[in-house]
Amino acid sequence: MAMQLLRGALSLLKWGLCAIGAVALIFTALIATPLERPPELHSVSDSRKGVDMTTLPALERFQARDGTWLGYRHYAAGGSATARGAIFIHGSSGSSGTVNHALTAALATHGVETWALDTRGHGASGTRGDIGYVGQLEDDLVDFVAHVRKSAPDLPLTLIGHSAGGGFSLRIAATPIVQDLFVRTVLVAPYLGYDAPTNMPHSGGWASADIPRFLGLAALRKLGIDCCAQLPVLAFAVPANSERFLTPTYSDRLMRNFATRGYRLDLPAVTHPMTIFGGAEDEMMISGKYAETVQAIRPSVDVKLIEGVNHMGMVTNPKAVNAIAEDVATRGANQS
């Protein structure tokens, strides 16, 4: 009898180990799937044409709480100062030194003192394409605002984000520890999350995700195993040999942090005024759906569409950048 029980236990152990081995092989296969970069998207690459980069401010740095030096650019208010300030968050792959300079310069020209941040994982901030943990970008923004407050202690600040930076700005507007640092949030052609009806398939050819790797890492987290989050899971359609200026891939943890938690989750938690600007000719987002998508959850969000402008044109086209800059310069914190 004892021998039968022992044989039964050994058999169960054997099949249990086989099952664990099979699951381990499945996870290994999912995670090992290579990430493929999409072909160059010329509507993004060509957006650099016509942007005067000779007026780009010098790169400055501040030290985040973990000791890492992060980059940013400061635009002093020109013309008639408005006693307003803005912090600008660039889109996916970009930095403070890319084409969004047209918009940040326009903000300053309209009298808004402006700071453009190299979000960690981009430009001159940290390791390209990676961060240390999900939530680090929020910590960095808190540290950056504290740095800005050394020279502008009382200036009302508007948070402005473009594309993926718009999604991250929505995340910030819904985060209690950070949202009170800003009086207003402006989202420019924002990426509202993977499940938003405002997305073109594959972001119009801009982004390619390693779905098997993403699903494998997500399943491991569900099991309490948080490993391999430094692996790349998202690639962008940047030109070849553009790594000096652009970030071609995102790690799993950077992709999860530089985004909303989900627009359905974040929008109800927003307490300050918010405006969304979209380009009617956006090839990455379905701008015509911004109003119905967002206002179904938060009716007070103001949505403005600019005719004849595509995704990158929202930060480069004079019609768009002047409309956004005029809005930030003239609308108060009590207005959406």
C-alpha cells in the first residue's frame, strides 16, 4: 500500500514538473519573440522640413531623486509676458530637441515661459528606451517641477503633451500626487491608450508592438513574477541611423509608464480643466472621435479640431502651433 502511494506521488510529481516545464517553455517562446521595427513613416520624418532648429535653446540639466541627470530646454517668455508658464512633454521617440520646438517656441513668443523636458528614456535623460520602474516618470516630473519652482515659485503652470506625451499628461492629470502641480492640462493629438476608439490601426504605421513578448511579460506579472521588463516591446517607424536624435524602441516598463492607465480610468479622476487639440488630417489618430470618446466620460473637456493639419503638423504647422499657443496664453485655469 505504501509503495502504491509512493508511486502515485512520484507520478503526480513527474506530471507536475512536466507541466511546469511546458509552461516555462511557452513563456520563454513568447518572451524570446524578436521585436520588428516598422519601415520609416515619412509623414513623421518629413515634419522636420521647415522647422527652424537654429533657435533651439541650449540643453540644460537637473538631477532627479535617483541621482540621474535629466535634460530639458528653457524658453524665456517673449513679447508681453502673460504671467503663465508651461511644461511640454514630447511624443513617442522624441525629445525636447526635435520638431516640437516649433510649438514650444511659439508658446514663448506668445508670452508663456516654457520648459520642454527630455522624458527619461529619451534625448539626454537616462538610458535611451528604458526606465528603472513604472512610476519613475511621475517621480521625475515632480522633481522637475521642484527644479522649475526655484526660479519661478509662483508661476501658474499648464501641462502640455503631444501624442504619447499627451497620453502621459492625461495620466498625470489623474494622479493626485502630481495633478495639483498644474492648473490646467492641454493634450495635443493625444494617444489615449491601446483600447481607445481614437486610434488608427498600428498608429497609422508609426508603431509596431511585440505582442507575444508583451503578453508573456503581462502573464508573468499576474503570477507575481516581475522580470525582463527591460526588454524592448515597442518599435517606431524612425529613419535608419536616426538614433542620435530619436529613440527607436521602448522597453516594456517605459511603454507602460509613458501612457495612460486607460482613458476610462484616468478621465474620471481629472480635477483640473482640460483641452484636447486634434488635427483633422491626423494619420495616426481618428481625431473626429475625440469629442464623443472623451466627453462621454467627462463632458467638461473642451475638444478643438484644426482643419488641414496632420499628426506632426500639430507641433510644426504655423496654423496649429499659433492656435495652441494663443489658447495657453489667454485661457485661465478656470476654463477647460
